[in-house]
Amino acid sequence: MNTDIPKQPLAKKYHLVSIFWLVLIIILLFLSTIVTGVDWTELFTNLNQFADLIVKMSNPDWSYFNIITGPLLETIQMAILGTTIGTIFAIPFSVLAARNTVKNPYIRGAVRFFLNLIRTIPDLLLAALFVAVVGIGPTSGVYTLAIFSFGMVSKLFYESIESIDERPIEALRSTGATKMQIIGAAVLPQVFKNFVGYFLYAFEINVRASTVLGYLGAGGIGVYLQRSLSSFMYNQTSVIIITIFIAVIIIDGISNAFQERLR
């Protein structure tokens, strides 16, 4: 019997579905361009300005490196503090939000609603609020990164908890173990490596984010980046960009190496 015959209509069906979604995406992009008034040709017509900016930044003022070393270390310290504080608070909330650790749908739903609410607040808005409350400086940056990390990491954590093997949990429940004993003996050991990986992932993101937060006065090297751009000192700007680029590569390398050792 020829088994290829029933496969042909199915393949044709998937082919038509793919074409449908491709056409739909193109139509939506076209309508979005019209509604937002985006002019795609501006990028190409202004390439000369971009080239002029690159030329101005092609002669870095390396004497400026000594000035930005301190702010760079401050940026990394902000990321470490913010990520650590946010992760510490994310652990209990992620346990409360996971389906296999909290069976009460009302408690779980309330916790998830709170976490979703935290994640909807942009980090730039948080930075602006904390700068207004505690003033310009790294303190507002740490608070911003802590809340941002809390919202992001908590979701990654409870999704990781929900994907664990539930047989150890059921075995401990059958012996009459308490909630805390189950979490400590059956949940956390299974997700520890994932938790470390997500922590490092959040830290990498926060190093980049803290640079942008400096534009709003949240401390770190971003403040100096904003100053150099606003004063048209592009030779200093290039030094800052190169320094940030190298720092991010080093941090990514260390993070990846540490995660490989955990596997």
C-alpha cells in the first residue's frame, strides 16, 4: 500500500496555512507602518550623518578611561546589588506562584497577578520615580534594578519549579512532610542549577540596563555617557562605548563559564 498518498493533502494544508500567516504578517506590518507614520527611507537618506558620527568617534580619547573606571565599577556594583536583592525576594514569591507547590488557586492567582503587575512597569519609569524619591545617584539605580529583576526572575523561577519531577514531592507528602520540608528537600535541589543560571542571566541584562538608567540620573557610567553625548565630546563617547562593550563581553564569558561548570 502506498503510504505517501494520505500525506499529500496534509502537507498541502500546512503549506496553505503557512502562506496565510505570512500574508497576514505582511498586511499587519504594512498597516502598522501607515498608522504610525514610519518612514523606512529615512535610515538610508541619513546614512551620511551616521558615517559622520562614526568618523568623529574614530579617535578615542584614552586619557578619559581613568575617569570612567570608577563609574564602570559602580555600574557593575549596581547590577550585582539589584540582581541579588531582586532574586532573594523572587524565590518565595515564585514558590507561591507555582502550581505544584501551592494548590490554592486564589493565593496562586493573587501572587501571579502581583508579579504580572510588577513586570508591566518599564525600568525607565521605575528609574524616573526613584530618582524623584531618593534623588540622583546609584541608590535609585539599585532600587530600579531590584524591582526589575524581581519581576523577571520570579516568572522564570516559578516556571522552572512547575517543570520539575513531582514524584519526590508526592513521596514526601505521603510521609507527612511539611510544606517547608517538601520545598527544601524536593523542590529547591531540582531547580538550583536553573536558579543560578537565571540569576546570571538577569545580572547580564542589568549590567546593560544600568548603563541606560544613567541617562535619568540613576548613577553609573550612563551618566558620563549622557554628558559626553550632550556636550558633543564624541572622542570620549567612543571610549565609554568600547569600555562597556569589553566589560559586557568579559561578564558574559565569566557567566557562561560558570554555568558550564554547573552542568
